[in-house]
Amino acid sequence: MYFPTQTFLVAGISRSGVAAAEYLLAHHAKAVLLYDDVSDAAVRSSMERLAARGCRTLSGEEVFSAVAECDVLVLSPGIPVDHPLPVAFRKAGKAIMGEAELGARELRCPVVAVTGTNGKTTTVSMIAHIFNHAGRRAVACGNIGQPITACLSELGTEGIAVAEISSFQLETLTSLRPHVAVVLNIAEDHLNRHYTMENYVYLKSRLLKNSTESEFAVLNADDATVRAFAEKTHAKCVFFSLTERTKGGYVEDGALCFAGERILALSELPLEGKHNEADALAAVCACRLMGIGAQEIAAALKRFRGIPHRLQRIGEVNGITFIDDSKATNVDAAIRAAESVKGESVLILGGKDKGEKYEALFSALKKTNVVHTVLCGENAFRLLDAAMREKYFRLTLCRPFDLAVRVAFLMAKRGQNVLLSPASASFDAFRSYEERGERFAALMQEFAGDKEGDLLPAAVSEIRNEDAAVDAEGAASDAKEE
């Protein structure tokens, strides 16, 4: 592309959209047009700031008529490729790409890219932490930290881009060629967006499509779907496993190992749970393939304290521990959390539905230390239906998030946990899983300041208000169905 002769429409003015627009302005694009069908304060502020620098904003009435004058649509990961706008560009024979694709075309440094259903952020954070601890300048980017276009100058030719790549980004990403591509696991997720598991699996496999014999694919041997990716790539495949010895990463005699080397005792890994052991193995493989020594990796992993909102113990009130796992936005992640948390827990589930089936969740919960479950959010009744099908009855339904947290705290006993691991997206009530986790922490602080007698009346009041809201909502739903 030659930017000074081309007109770009950036659709979706969130973090990646803003970065894409700023990148295009810096490269003297002929024109940069902006559109977002969301009009909250953050979007308006970003649009005003970019307009002051020369961008042109479009309304919903103007955007489709602008297709003819545009050469390229830069699509936010939050907008699906079957949205009417990209469909219009495709019909007009115009180019469609994401911000990550813009960045990938200009990257001049080595890339370690990570995808998978769960564990991406933890693994990327581990890898970047190890590199930086070893004196290699690494930047976590993509779906975590900075958008790729925002860190190009920082990376230069000597840095290492450690990129978290989501299935949403892979819809519009064609040029990325990681030196090490890591695929962690694949479980049911985002089916409201991708429709079928076959399509979701295909999108995940696209991370490897540009790999040649000079690159590496680090694959989870314990996941049959991921293991099969070895048959679809030209890259040299290195496997990791918690259950068998491989030529890559494995567990032996209570330690993380790589190709015959003992790296670190599991007891020295600060993070709990089998899923974190698997993420650490993936990170070990990637870093060894990038030339980091075993001792340097071990020293860095000992100091890694995890990421916010991922099984994060945020405090204790009246002997009850609050654990923020707001990042668990699908069934598989919530099951892993319930299985790995020590002690008995009252679990909070629910939020924005992503098209998953929840029966497997409640079947798995029966075998964990979850003593009660509180359902909330937009999908609370779908969760309830799945629980009844699995004959899981240790639950309470109260749809507002604040009420659910309060009820969970009232039900928990001293020595137990209140575990927020929703198995659902946050967008029914929050802008992000981070905001949901922050609200969870704020409520914990409120409970710490409450007098013991104040909690129950407040909960009863909220329940009465919710009953009225549910009755009204039910009437509206019935009328619509008829």
C-alpha cells in the first residue's frame, strides 16, 4: 500500500481503532475516515481528538455512501466480518484488514505469537516477562497491552514482539509470520460470532498459515484439535504436555522440563492450577526456542505473579477470601478455575451469552469444591436451564451483578471463597471484563466497611426491586412472543 494515494475508513474507534487511525495519519494517508455505531463518552472523545488532527467522522447515514470513495476498510476486532459494512466493502471489491494486519506489514523484529481459547494473556505475559528478565527487549502487544501499530518504533529491529492474537483478529490478519507460533488449547467459545466450531478451529489455525520450515509451532499435545495442527503447517513442531514426555516441554519428577533439561520445580511456580502449569510449559518452549537459557527462564518464572482478573486473590472480609477471575469468559475457563482454587467456594456465574452450551459446566462443578453457585446477568435463565438439565440444584438466581456478589458473600462461610468466574462475557453490564473485576473489588471493599447488620436488609431490598423488574421483563417478553 502507498498511503498518500489511498483513503482509509477506520470502523470501531476503540483502542485498536485509535491506534490504526494514528498510524495512518503518521504515514500521511490521503484521507482517514472514522465510524463507530457506539456513541459513548470515550468514543466521542477519541473521535474529536482524531478529527482535530485531520480525520473525518461519519454518521450512520453517511458511512455506506462513503464506501465508493474508500480504498481500504480497517475493521475493529469487535465488528464481525459479516456486519453490513464489511459486506458492502467486499461487494465493492475493496480491501478489508484489521489494525493487527497494518502492524504486521511493518514489523521488522522477531515475533512470538500466541493464540488459544484460554491462557493467552497469561502465557504472553510470562513470555514477555522472561525475555525482559533475560535482558531482551520485549513488548506484549496485539490483544494485550499495546496494539501492534502503537509499538512499532519501540520494537524497531532489535526488540521482540510478543503478540496475543485472538480469533477476532485472525479474521482480518493475513501477513503475520511469527518465528514462534504458540497454540495453547481450543474449547467452545465465541460461537455467537463464529457460528460453528469448525469455523472457530479454522480461524485459530490461521496463525500458522504463513509459517515455513524455518519457523516453529509450539502445540499442546494434550489437546487433540491443537495436536492435529501439526499436519497443516510447514513449521517445525514442538509439543508440550502435562501427561507425556515429548521432545519439547513436559512435566517429570514434579518439575517443568524441556528436551531433557530440568527448568523449574512445580512447587516453585507461583501460580496454582494445571492450566497455569500448561501455560508455563508453553512459555518455556517459546523462550528456549528463542535462545533464552534454562536458568534465566527459571529465575523469571519464580518472580511471575500472574495477571489482574485471572484467579487473583484480591482480599478477605470476615474470613472470606474474594477471588477475581473475571477474565474467565467461557465455560472451559470457569471449569479450570473451579478445579484449581483451593478450599470451598461460592461461585458467581453469568453475563453476556456467547452461544455456548452450559451443561458441561454444571456437570463439572459437581466434582469440585464449589458449594453453591449464584447466577446473574443476561444469560442467567439459560444457565438455570442447563443446571436443571444436569440436576445441579445448589444455586441461587439474582440477575443484577451487585446483588449476586452480595448474595454470594452472605452465603459464604468463614474459610470459604467468593469466586467470580463468570463463564460469560461482560458486555451485558460492563464495558470489559476488567471493569467487571474492578466492580467486584469495589463491592468487596464496601462489604468490609459495612456493619454486620446492614448487609441482609440491603440484599432483601435489592431482591424486591429485582422481582419487580423481572415481572415487568417477563410480561414484555410474553407480549413479544405472542
